[in-house]
Amino acid sequence: MYRLRELEQTDLAEINRWRNDPELIRCLGAPFRYISPDVDVKWYDDYMAHRGNAIRCAVTRDGNQDILCLVSLTDIDFISQSAQFHIMVGSETNRGKGIGTFAVHTMLRHAFANMNLRRVELAVLEDNQRARALYEKAGFVYEGTKRKAVYKNGDFQNLCIYSMLKDEFEKKNGGGVTGGRPGSRIPDYCMGRVSDINSKEWILRECDAVFHPSVLQRNDFNSLFRKIDAFGEFIAAYDSQVLGFIVFYANDQRDGIAYITLLAVKTAYQGRHIGQRLLNECRAFSRRRGMRLLKLEVNQNNAQAIRFYEKNGFHFAKRYTDSGVYMEMELW
């Protein structure tokens, strides 16, 4: 999937292209200016000379060094234990693929678990709804608006101020229940919705060994996959690789019933409560869609799965086939 590394000088050519893109900069708080490559070289040299109060990282795909996103913590104050957060996903083709979600979560985990920060804050243009939705989903708290604070696109615009505290990040990500590295309360992976069809197929193939029988070898796999891509919600847990995923439907507005189709966690990562977090994401999403009931079918011989769902609030509804049973839970 994705990984975080420190910014390198070889990234500057791509970053300079982003910073000279008026459509990209119009969504950010900074003013648009034409920036030469020499200016970005000096900017990078200044960063390297003052790494004590800033962290600038690139998001790349696993196994590929090309920068997809720039994410930074600046103005680090180790007395107040605070920093400013910044993010820029450069190419339009890389948006909506979970890169921003990964960058926000991973940099926040680094800030709180490694840098011993207590507070991370940011400012975003009031009309940048896409960015605000990303921050709010990550758990940032809206603190207020700086009125007519920046001159952008021919007018003075408002800036919205958000912040995240360390204990809020831990609570959002399951606290001590979710399971990060030993001795850490902060999870070392993140979650995000998957929209790209090729990524969905790749994740299914990566996790297929968990299913018995295989999902990929089902006679109706092609039609199932088309249905999943067209109507299903697909959420994955990942760090530098996929750890697990959940697929569910939450579009039955008439009866208000959501259905879980697939839920899997790779064997090597089981026991870290990843399945529980995936299920929690499904429940929260289904509630927001107005669903009142969450259902699934499970093989009656799969005792491990039945125990998992019972532990997480499901109960038996009725027998569905000779080998499978329905389980369900109320969402309200």
C-alpha cells in the first residue's frame, strides 16, 4: 500500500511542479506565487538546517520512491508539545485513493507516539469541504473561524481552525483496546475507504487465503465483484501493506438493513483487534446512512467467526441454509 519516509532532494522537482499549479494552490491557505526550482532547493536546505522544529515527509507506494503526497509538522514547540499540520496531495489522479487518510493517520501517530507531542493543529480554508471532511473523519476538533484571514482568489476568505490532542487520537483509534506495538496505546496502522477498482481486486487477492472456501474461486465471483464495486462499501486496514478489509452494503433505504458481505484479517495480523475496528467502521458508517439493523451470514461450522460476532454484539436471527445462519445486531 503506502509508506511514509522523510522528504528527499530528489522529490523537489515534483513538489515544484505542484507549487506552480494554481488549481492546487487555490485550495490551500498559502497564496499562489511562481516558484523557481532554485527557491525550492533553498527551502529544502533550510528544512535540513532546522530539522529540530519541523518534520517533512513524503508518502510513496510500497516499493516505489515516487512522491505522492507531502505531509509536514512545522513550528514544533517541545515546551508546549504542539505543532502545525500541513498536507498536499499533488496530483488529481492520486486523490480519493486513501493517500490523505494514510498521511494524516501516520503523521499523527508519529507526532504522538514518537515525538511526544500533545497537540497538533491546522488551518484550512472554510470552503475546502474535501479537506475538512478528511480532517473531521480523522477526529480533528473544530475550534473556530478566523474571519477574512487570508486573501485568496481575489477575495478575503475565512480560515477554520482544527486541532487534535493525543488522548483524542488514542480514543478515536481504540485506545489500549485496538493494539499497536507492545507498550504503545496508539495503533500502528490506519483505515480508509477504497474506491479504485484495481485496488479492491488486489486486496481481495491478498486476503483470499483467509476464506474457506476461496472467494476468488466462487463460480459467481465476477458478478459478486461487479456488485461490490458498484454498490458496496469497501474499507481496508493497512500500513505498508494490506492487513484486512470489510465489504458491506448500506443502501437499503426502504428497510434500513445493512449487510456485511466479506470481512477478513490476514492470519499474521489476527489478535490485534483489526477485525473489531473494521466492524466498528462499518457500524458507524451504516448508522450515518440511516440503517437500523446490521446483518450477515456465517457458516454454522465456523465457531471462531461466530464467537467473534457474538462478542461484538451480534445474535442469531434464523437459519438461512443448511450450512449457514443469519446473525444481526440493532444499530439504534
